Amino acid sequence: MPQRHRTPMTRKSRARLSAFLQQKRAARRRSKRVTSVEVDTLAPVGFWFSPQRHGLTVEQCKIATEVLRRRNREQPIRGMSKQAQFRRVLRVAGVLSAVKGGRVGNAHFGHSLHGHRGGNVMRDHALVHLRSIAPLGAQAAQAARESRRVLQAWEQRQSHQSAYEAWQQDLAAWPQQEQTQRPFLAW
């Protein structure tokens, strides 16, 4: 996207802007603000969520406020950048969704999300196990390579019509690593 060159404001445009801002400030001063103390509802003072604004019951407002406070205490979002503000809004939306959907304190729902990481659950949660079975995979790959070599040698011998005994003697000369290796699934 090409950058736009900003031109300095002229006196006329600056005067129009300042007059507009003065009108807005005066209108704001004249209007009566509605604070949480003056609201004639059942919403408790000091809550992030209200029944009118978020469509929750008073009990759900208490739960949502407690969940949001706990989340902010455990992992606070620092800074005032646009990204930090956006993350705060997403956190409030997530709390609202969980409270409205009845998922607060629902361990079964959390457990149902356990495998939804795109196939990376073992990498994220059981890295020690993956590292312990990695040598077994290497041994299985080596065994597969050797079996391919044996099959290739057998096909070559079949194409040359050599004696079966000579082929057996060639196989006996190869190292017998298959007998010393553990089975693939032996832990």
C-alpha cells in the first residue's frame, strides 16, 4: 500500500477542527452520565459484567467476574498497545462464552479439547515418551532397509539364475543383526 504524504493543516481547517472539538466537549459536559451507582438495576457495583450489557443473570455475572479476575491474576496482559487491548477483549469474550455455555468448572469439556492440537498432542504433552521410543523407530527403519536389501539381492540372483546354495552363502556372510535386536514394540 503506498504511503500517503500528510500535508500540514491550514489555519482554516485547524479552526474548524477546534470548533468541532469544543462542541463535542460542551455536549459531553451537558449530558447526564449514568454511572453504576445511579443505575436502577440489580447489577452489583464493581463487576465487569452486567445483566443488561452481557445478557447474564446476576449469579452468572459473579461467576464471570471471578473467572476473569482469576485469569488476570494468573496471566496478566501487560501493556496498552493495540494487541494488548485486543487480547483483553478476546479474554472477556472467552469468559462470556464459557459462562453462557455452562463450561465453567466443566472438566469433561476441558478433557474433550485435549486432542485438538492438530496431531501435536504427543509433542506437546509427552515429549519424554517420544524421546524414549525414538531409538526403536531408528532400529525399525534399519531393519526395513536391510529387508529391502535382501529382497533386492534375491531379485538380482533370480534374474541371473544362480544356484540357491550360493545365494544362501552370500546371506550367511552378512551380519546377523536381526537376531541381536530387540523386537520393535519391546519397551
